[in-house]
Amino acid sequence: SKNPYLETIVTIALLTGMRRGEILDLQWEDILFDKALLFIKETKNGKPRAVPLSSSALEHMKKLAKTKNENIPFVFPSKKR
């Protein structure tokens, strides 16, 4: 794939059980690195939830954070957003 985020997206999906839409809608403000948590504001059932990050998932997110664009709020930006 030409998508530079695909490996991280698949890894996060496997390590957290998050749905594709939840992952793609994830914003940097939704991640608490110090507590190893992600917050999902809108879920399929309409209730927000917190997702704990394993050490491996947290490392993937930290690595991705080093390359983030401060002007783009999405963790996995696309041309559609």
C-alpha cells in the first residue's frame, strides 16, 4: 500500500480491538500518553469509552507522534479530512 499509516493502523486495530472508524477518527487530543489511554468520543453504541494501550501500542503511537503535523488534529490524516 502507498498509505504510510497502514501498518500502524492495522497494528493498533489488532492490539486494541478498535474499529476502523474509531481509529481513523482518532485525534491527538484523544491520546493520554502518560496514562496509556485512548478516548473514543463516538462509538457504534453511542457511548464514549477509554481504550487502554499495551506497551507495544503505546510505542507505535509515540513513534507516530514524532512525525505529526501540528496543524492537523487527526492521528491518521487523509485527503478526505
